[in-house]
Amino acid sequence: MNSNLLFDFSVNKENNTIHIQREFDAGLELVWKAWTTAELLDQWWGPEPWRAETKTMDFREGGSWLYAMVGPQGERHWSKAHYITIEKEKLFTQRDGFCDENGVMNAELPENIMENHFRPKGDKAQVDMILIFDDLADLEKTLETGFREGITTDFEQLDALLPVWKSQAG
């Protein structure tokens, strides 16, 4: 990770939230596309050696993203995000959690509301993520899965791809 880029990860157990602030060395339009386009998400969402594989994505209010986290042995863990609010290049909110390959949510595993706020910072973009959990147990289960380490790796993978995508865009 470029050590000059902002990265802050905080947990508030009283409010059952995780707040992540992350700066990316690319313009807002490209960072927004990286978060909202299946072909780009599949390249960075999922910490190596895992990778994301989108089954379906309908990025609109009321739409959803159904994808598998595919492991090195081909194992699949399915997740689904239901999009609630979208303001292009400003924010989107979603409720997400684990499910089966058909998108049926698994009530045994935590779900959360994720707010993703995007803003320009000169020639860079900042994303503020707020994950809101129904209760402390769900927050703690998520942290126990290695969420912090995983999202950190995801962002490093995105850091590596952004210059490639910028050069391809011209």
C-alpha cells in the first residue's frame, strides 16, 4: 500500500459499527466504477488467494449483486448485496450477508448495512465505509472472520489495478 494514502479502520462496539476511511490514487469516476462494475470488482474484491466471481449484478436501487468468494481449492462462499440507495459518484448503501448460490440468505450468519461514501480529494478519491450491524455478536463474528485483514488486502489489490485501468482509459 502507498503509505501516503489515508487508511483508517475503527470499531465502535457501543454502536455496532465498523468505520473505514480509505484514499485511492485515482480520480473519483474510476474509483466509483471499480466499486460498482462487476468486471472490475471481480478483479480486486476478495483477498488473494481468494477471488470474487459475480453470478449476477444489477447496480440500481432495489437491485442486487450475487457473487461467490472462490478459494484456492475451488471452494465457494456466496454473498449477496441488496442495493438500497444510490447517488452516482457520491454514495451507495446496501444490506449484505452470506447466502447460498441462489441468493437465499443464511440466517445463521451476520448481515450488515454498508454505507459507501465517495468524494474527490484533488486527483485522488476517498471512500468512507460504515458497516452497521444488528447487534454486537454479528459485529464480533465479522471481525473474527479476518474482515480487517481481508479488506486491507482488497484495497491493496485495488491500488495495484488503478494505474493499469487509468492507462487503459487513455
